[in-house]
Amino acid sequence: MTAENGSEENAGKQPGAPAPDALGYEEAREQLAAVVARLEAGGASLEESLALWERGEALAKQCEEWLEGARRRLASAREATNGGDDN
């Protein structure tokens, strides 16, 4: 998977790894932390580093989507509790 061969469509996909959108928040976050640790450790080939980076970006996006969904649910619950009043 290289930048020249359409890696954008394969972003976040690694053989044997579940798609980020199939993961719960905690699992996606754990996998993201593992990707970051692997990149920080160094020693990976350029190709592997690019694949890890793409996987990390996809996992980070999925985590952000989970968090944004939680924010919306909290805002909705607060609104329902307060009858639409922000106080």
C-alpha cells in the first residue's frame, strides 16, 4: 500500500485487523495507542510506517466519532432534563 497506488481507499485497513468502524471506543483507542507506540519505537520500514500511520488516522477518526456521539447524547440528555434550559 503506497501513496501512489490509492492507499486513501485502503486507509486504516491492515490484513487481519478489523475495520476501525467495527470497533468499540475502548478497543479502537487501545489499538491506536499500540500503533503510536510502534511508530515511536521506530525500526519499521517506510511501507510499514505508512500503513501504521494510515491505520492510526482511521482509528483516531473512529475514536473522535465515538466521542462526538457521546457528546451529542449528553447534550440531548441535559436538554431533556432541563426542559431545553441551558442552566
